[in-house]
Amino acid sequence: MVKAEKKKINLRVNGEVHTLLVAPHLTLLEVLREELHLTGAKESCGRGACGTCTVLLDGEPVRSCLLLAAEAEGRQVTTIEGLGRQGALHPIQEAFVAHHAVQCGFCTPGMVLTAKALLDKTPDPTDEEIRLALSGNICRCTGYAKIVEAVKAASDKGK
Amino acid sequence: MEELSIIGKSAGRVDTAAKATGEALYTADLSLPRMLTGKVLRSPFAHARIRAIDTSRAERLPGVKAVVTSADSTGEKWGVFRYTQDQAFLPPDKVRFIGEEVAAVAAIDEDTALEALTLIKVDYEELPALFTMEEAMRPGAVLIHDSNPGNINVHVKIDVGSVEKGFSVSYHVREDTFTAPEESYFQAEPYAVAASFDSTGNLEIWMPNAGPHLKAKPLSNCLRMPLNKVRVRKITIGGAFGGRSEISPADVICALLSRKAGLPVRIVYTREENTVATRLAHSMTATIKTGVDREGRVLARDITCHMDGGAYSSTGPIATSVPFLCMEQAYRMENVRYNGYRVFTNKPIRGMFRTHGRAFACGVDLQLDMIGLELGIDPVTMRLRNAREAGDYTPTRSLVPSCAMTETIERAASAARWKEKWGKLPPFHGIGIGCNSVQTGFPMGIRGGSSAFIKFNEDGGATVISGVVDNGQGNENMLVQIAAEELGILPEDIQLINADTEVTPSDPGSYSMCETFVGGNAVRLAAIDAKKKIFKFAARALEANPDDLTARGRKIFVKGEPERSIPFARAIRMALAKGEPVSGEGSYWPKVDSRREWVENPSGQLSETFSFGTTIAEVKIDPETGLVDVLETWASQDVGFALNPKVIEGQFEGGLTMGGQGGMLTEYHLWDGGRLLNPDQAEYRLPLAPDMPKINSIIVESHDPAGPYGAKEAGMSIAMSAAQAYVSAVCNAIGVPIKEYPLTPDKIIAAIEKKSKKA
Amino acid sequence: MRLPSFQYLSPGTVKEALETIAAHKGKVLIVAGGTDIVNRLRQRLVSAPYVMSLKAISELKGIKKNKGELVISAGTTLREVAASPEVSGLFPALSQSASCTAAPPIRNMATIGGNLLQDTRCLFYNQSELVRKAAPACLKQGGRVCAAVKGATRCLSVYQGDLAPALIACNAKAVLKKAGSSRTVQVADIFSNKGKRPLAVEEDELLTRIVIPIPSGPYSCAYEKLRLRKGLDYPFASAAAFLSLSAKGVIDRARVVLGACGPAPVLVEDAAAFLVGRKPGDADGLSAARCALKVCRVVENVALPASYRKKMAVVMAGRAIGEALGQLSGAGA
């Protein structure tokens, strides 16, 4: 087994810069969860096939389980903990709660972030656009119906 | 019933904001001081004797704090039933499936733990392995369990009336065989366990579960600790769907590691481990022979079912029975015989799945379509003529106290505009129907009931204490809504302590669709008990008769005279001032036949009540590719009463997606002998957002006499009828019955080609 | 699950990158988007003492239309390829193939170079150690047996990249550099057609850009993909078609390329005969598509049966050809 030296990396997460000493083989997901205790991003497949590890990298949803932590240096990382202010929910989070788009909640952080990235780019998406944007996020509980409703409600037209 | 202000409304749930912000902690998110990472060493052989295990090198690796093998366990064999105790966690003698737990380590980090696993040497003696039911049942085949000749784990035999006579007077008889491979749960949260002992030997343990009390007792047995020292803690849970109701080897292994290391240990399963080392659903072959009269009414049914149970019993007797029981509830059948066999194979263990036996359910329903075709009767009429009705007894002698099956059929058919469509759609465009019925609870002896306590704060707030567990379906919110409604205060006034075995009283768990019926009723009764005591004091203050009082919106007032009121909190303080503080206590034990046993005596009241429903699906097939486009679906369910309509819709929508879209179009497991080739979401295809059709939810309420506010269940049922509706619709679209599931495009193309060759 | 341990290198220029992979030849894995390599690392299908990231190399990003050619640098993400007006305007097949690869978050990371150079796949090979160690090592792992096909002596793991068929149909070239030299090859020649070692790219070579010649006359191209769900999945069958018209309005070049039907994308050579020399309206797309049957080497190594995938190769080829023909007719050619 290669015992690699830990590397110093600077990660900008939710607007804060963190200087960390991490082994190079750690993924962004592992560093977020284990070093920064930001457990909103989760591992459900370890293959990049489910979306529960979703974070925003410079505003775009990515699979943090497939991203080496070092790859995120110099980029802006947004996790679910970075939404909302001082205990107040972000409008998308509010919509998810109000529209019963959350059941077990394990896929929710990934869904909310992916929805945010969509609405930032496309303030008035159609149902089809919403479903395609979320096509990489798997939900086992809801059947997606109320998730799509919630995103619609949080969109410009929905408000 | 008095007008309700909280129950029956689609209020937001109490637990979802924390999930939306990422604050909610699941087991893998827990961090305890000095916590170690645990990893499990798994057998690479499907069937082998363990001759020796050498852990010395692993123990010497710096950073490793504990290594456990069977030597560290009590060697006790566990089983859901006394007569199915066949699984020793960390087996001492032999392994029975690829992936079975053999040893485990706890280390300072994951890298060290993974390296430690490579240093454990296990000396195996490979044995012949059996991978299919046919191989397992062949005379002379090696025995997976010495106690089970022919590798038959369970044989459920039910024989009611006279099927021979029924067939002899039938106008039409047909027999078909239906098969389906395994599917599995794919709860979003992979299994994980965290365990920690304190200095006096109390165990705190967290894991996703469908019944903490049903975890605590086996833990107490396996660890030889009294129940009061085993605390299964409340934790946010990412789905169960029937796969988390039993003690898991990981639970015991994690506790053993923690005890040995003297430090908290957390084991987080990979997705593969969640699929292979917890539970899968059964694969199944069902041969169904049905005889009907001229009008399509079933006169006799004879069913033989073989289910591949994998290497251990698990909930064998239940899993072998429920597929049959669901259909005997849904449809009238006076003369019926059922022979259900659960067979051992050297494969991962199978448990109860939300769609209980898709081959069986789809077979029964598709056969009704086929018979109807032969008699010139349409599928809806076939269902109506055979539908269960309130007041009926099922063949195994359960009384059906409330049932709106017929209404669900009619309303679904009407909403789907069935009459305009069936038989009139263009080629490769079809519509189909499926009907379900599901239990609310199984007979569970001393663990079949739920109790609840309520305590009050001097400012009028309350804490409800209940053993009910929430897997994501909204059970916690259900309890808060019920308590708030019954007490006349607001949901935000209520704190809920639930699913913690140190504090909460026993509860049967969420996997048998009984949390609302049993757990909800217990909370309701506890609230009624408290209210009685509170009204005694309020009556004094209002100079009224306690029977004339009611409570709503934090006020207690005389019925019909809302100005004659006192604040709820005042009554609480009056009681405190009198030295008689108010608390509430309630218990609900469902009225089931305690003598009913799955195998020994499958007769008598199974559950106190049942839910019923109908799903209709409309599909379009691409005849070149065989791909199915589901255009629209309608799910109508008699839920008794909708405590929270939006929450119920969520169950309809999720159930349809799992049982229908996934279960019948894309979900199946692939094997190479005992090796599972698609354990994760890359190759096990779960439905995605753009795959889903519009889902119309039609709630039907039959107001069950015993359910809380009349409520029954809504969690499992739609998964089943959706599966049936999808099959019915696809077969209608192509004009050919398909009896092997799921309906992947290759099977659809093959069926289309076979039909055109015939023509 | 943790990845295996390695040392991480992040060169800032192509020159530095080439020096690095030369210095550590055979011991370094390249990570571009990571969506293929990180998965294979996690499954312990591959490991190496060094992982070299391309993230800091700005020379590897960008899409540029030069005179007569479209140049896409290898580090351009699939999202950028799919969103590029140059790409969709000039080579819709490439846009289509990029847009239907996996899912949006993966396309935000995955690069055109990484997608092109992905390893072949097989249900029996792409597995965890638990599953692989429970059976003898297969051919692709360096063993002696094929787990998918009893007795097979050649690995027929499947190349399932979406972009390659479109690129090959459009006659694209790849520029491969190593320290001190460079070569330009047809994208088709990157593939060895051997499942065990599918890429004819050396360990110390770096793919730097894709160059697609822009035909002077009218032309069309299309890509069709078959998957079970409306997202995420690799193709079970796929086909790309490219057609160009002579000055007389007759098809003078036709390329039909299949994906997901063997260890490399395959040119359906016989298809051209039913297309070339005819006006689009007279082309025999059906017969052209049926030629796919001859070149489709599918075995039971993915989740749907080989017989079905073979039929679907014809269907996808037919649809891609049909779409390309339709584009030509629509253009009033």
C-alpha cells in the first residue's frame, strides 16, 4: 500500500476558506463529511450513479464522491449547509417542505442543490426541464412527483 | 365524529425541515468522541467450512483496536421464530453465501481497517454450492442446513373448502406459471451501525431500523445483556421498505467490536454490502390454477409457489405466506389451496419486500385478464365480480371489518376513462388494472401492541413518548397530529420522543403496515386518557360537566359555548397545584387471533383490518425497441381515513414508482452462481424523474371502526397493485400475456414477434 | 468506500504533464473529470502509485472553430460540448451524444477526452473485489478464463462511450502527444478492438485535442442511443450516421458507426453501398441498417440479452440514418 504524504489544500466551502491537511486519495465527499463535519452530502452508491453526494462546484452540480478533494482547490464549493441564512430556510428548501417533497430525506440535499443550480440558470423551467435536470438524482421514496411540484413552486412562475 | 382541525389536513411534517437543511443525522453522520471505524471481512465462497481463522497479523497492525470472530460471540443462533433459529452471526462452522460475515475489525480510520482485513487469514474448505431452487431441491443435493431435508426452509399449506369440487363445477379453468427474479430495496441510506458502551456496561446503539424494540430483544439475547442495558437510540432513517425489520449481523458485530475496543465503533456499509448483506426480495415461481363460473367469478384456485429464500430463514414463514394472504384478502375465493415453499440456496438472504411476491400478485391479476378475454368479460368487470366486501371472511378466517374495494375500482376506472379506452386504443397502446389488499399488522404475540405516554409542561406543552419508528413515511408527524387533535393543542406544542428503547414502550415496528393503526391508536388513547384527567380540572373552573367540554386551539370550552373557556395551560397548572399532575397513558393491542401461526395454524384473524385498492396504468410501447412509455396512472386506495392527504399521496406515488415503474420494467438482479453482478445503482436500475408518468391519487375512505379516526394503512398496498396494473397494461398493449417479469424490452419484443409469427 | 492510496500530481502545462507521465511511465493514472477512473480506482480494478490531474492545464480547455475544422480540446467538459453552438451547429451528432451521456452532474465533470478513452465494460469485470475474488481472474484482469462466455479466449468487453461513434462518423482525428513528439490519428484508430487492452494509446501519451474536419458541401449527422431509462445509463445499443452530398445532390460519403456492440466502435462498412450514389430520397436506409448485424459482436456481458442488443443495433442504425437523411432532405438539398 502506497503511504502517501498528506497534502495541504485550501477549500472554499460555503464562502469560508478551510486549510486542511489531507491524504491525496480522499474525495471531496469524504473531506466535507469527515474533516468539516458537513454531513448533508451523503454516500448512497459510491459510483456517481445516485446523486446523494451532490455539491455545487462553482454553481454546477457535481458528484463529490468522484471528485478528489484536491481537484476542488481554487473552486467554490456549496453544500446544503450553505443554503438558507441564520436558521431561515432557502426558498427551495421551504418549497420542498411545504410540498411534501421530503420523505426519508436522504436524497433531499442533493435534490435541493441540483434544483438550485437549475433555477439559477433557468428561472422558469418546464416540468420536463425539471425532470431532466434531476435525472441524475435518485429518490426511492417519493416517485419524484412532489419534488417536481416543489421545484416548480420555487421557480419564478410558481411564486 | 366531531369536526377535526388538524387530522385530515395536509399540514407540513414535523421532521422535514431538518432533512431539507442537511441537519438531520443518519447513522453514518454520527460522530462520537474517539470513534473507531469498523469493517467486515466477508466470505468469498458461497458454501464452505471454516477450518481456522488467524487474526494475529491484523491485531498487530498499528491503529487496529479490536478484531472479532465467532470466538467473540456467544454462538447463539438467531431466528425470527423459535423454529427458524438458524443464523449464528459470525458463524463458527460454515459460511453459506458469498458476502457472509466471517470477521470484523475496528481501527482508527478506514484505510487502516481495510488494510487490517487483508491481514486476516481464513482457511476455508469449499463445499458444493446450490444456486437455484431446482439444484437445491434435487435429491442428494448437499444440505445447506442439516435440519432441512431437501433444503426446504418453510412449507406453508393452506387448504380451504374443496378445490377439486370447485374446479369440477367451473365453467372455465386455466393454469399458468409466472416467474420473477429477485428485486431489492435500495433504500437511499446504506446500512450503518454505531455502538458505544459506557463504563457501567450500558450499550447505546444506532442503526436504520423498522422497529427498535425488535432490534433490542435479539441484541439482548446475542450479547447476553438485560434489555434495560440495551438502548437502541432514535436516529433519522433513510428508508426501510421491509428490509430493516430484523436484527442484522452488523448490529451484533459492531457492539462486540465496541465492547472489545472499549471505544465507540461505527460500521458504514457500502451500497454493495447493503444489497448483499442485509436483505433482498425473493425470486419466485408461482403456478396458479383458477376455475371460474360463466360470469367470471372465481370458484376455485390452486396455487403452488416456490420462493428462493437464500441462505437463512429470516422472516421465512411470513414472507412465504404474505403473497398468498394479500390475494386472499383482495378477492373472494371460497375454495382455495396454497402450497408455498421457501427454499434455501447459497445466496444472500431474502426478506419481506414492499411488493410481496410480484410474480404471484401479477399472476393472479393477469390471469383474471386472460380468463376475462376468454369469456368476453373486460378486466374491470372481472375485478368487480370478485372484489372483497366488508363483512366477508377471508378463506383463512379473517373478518374484513371495512372495505371499499369496489369503490376504488369504480373510481379508478372512472378517472382513467376506462370505458372509453379499453379495447379502443391504437396498436401498442394499452390500459390495465390491478387490485391489492394489505394487512395492518401481523400476529406478533407479546410484541404486537403499542403503548404511549404523554407528559405535560406547566405552560401547556406536551411530550409524547411512543415506540413508533419513522422510516421516512411520516409516522412521527402522524403521532404529533393525532396527539394535537385529541388534546386540543397545536402540533408545535408537542415534542415527540420516539423509537428509543431506553425510554419508549414497546411497539411492533413499521414493517407490517401497523404503525398508524396500532401506534397511532395508542397515542390517541393516551391523549384521551390525559384529556379525561384535564377536563376534570377544567370542569371545576368552568362550572360545567366534564362530558360537556371539548378542546381546540389551546382552549378548553363548553361545547357550543366557545366563550366559556379556559386556556389549556391553566388546567394543567390547576392539576399541578392540586398535587395531581396530569399524564396520559394508552395502549393498543390489535384484536387478532393469538392462536394463528403462519405454518402451524394459518387460520383466524390475521390483522384487525385491511386496506384495499386499485391501480390503473395506461402505456404505450415502442414496437421497434420494446421500451415502455407509461402515459398516466391512477391509484385509488381505501385507506380508511386520510390523516394527512399529502402524506398519503406521497405513499401512493412512491409505492407506484417502486412496485410498478421499477418493479415491473427495470428492476431485477443478475447472478453468476452465487455472485451478485448488480449490487449498486449503476447496474440495478431504479426509476428516474423523467421516466415517471403522471400519478393521479384517489383517496377512498371506508372509515374503519377501529382505526384511529378510521385510518388503516397506505404504505405497502399501491406498490403491489401498481405492479399488477403495469403488467396488465403492457400485455393489453401488445395483445400477448407475458409471464416472466420484469417486462424488460427484450421480453416485450420477443412476445410481439411470437404473436406475429402465430398470426 | 475509500480509494486506494496514491500520490497526487497536478502539472500546470501540457509540457509538464508529458514530462510527468514519461518520468513515471506505467505508474501514473490520469484523472480528467474522474467519472471513469475514480470508479475503477474505488473498485480496485486499477491502482497506481501516482495520479496525475489535468485540472490546472488551461491549454486543455476550449472549443475553437478554425478554418475548415472544429477543434475541441480534450479537457472540455461534456456539458460544454453539449452547450456549444459551434458543436450543435456543425455536428449535431456530437451534441446529441454529449447531451445523452449519463446525467447532468456527470456531464459537468466528465471531459470529451476522458469519455473517449474510457475503458471497456462488462458485467463480470466491473465489480468489487468481493465479487471478483469469488471467481477465477477473467481475461481482462489478466487471467485465463472469460467469466461471461464459457471457453472464450478473447475478451469481448463492451466499449460504451457515447461520443466515439459520433466522432468516428464525422471523421474526427485525435492528437496524441508525448514528451518530444506528437501524432495525429483517426479517432477510429485509437481503438484496438481488443477487450483486454482496448486503447492503442501508450502509457506516456496524452490526448490533447480532437479535430473534426468541416466538409465543404452539404452534410448531416445524427446519433441514436438505446437505454432502459431516460437518464444515467450507458447505451445498450447506439449508432451514429454521417452523410454528405456531392454538388449534384447525391450522397457521396456515408459512415454508419455502431457503439456498445463490441470492444470498439465499429464502422458498418457495407452500409455505404445502400446510401452512396443515391439521392437522399432514394437511399435504402433499411438495408443499410441491416448491415449492422454482420459487424455486431455482442455476447452476454451486459444486463440485457445479446440477441436483443443485436436487433437494437439495427434499429438504432436505422434511426440515425433516417435522421441524417431527413436533415439532408429538410435542407432542400
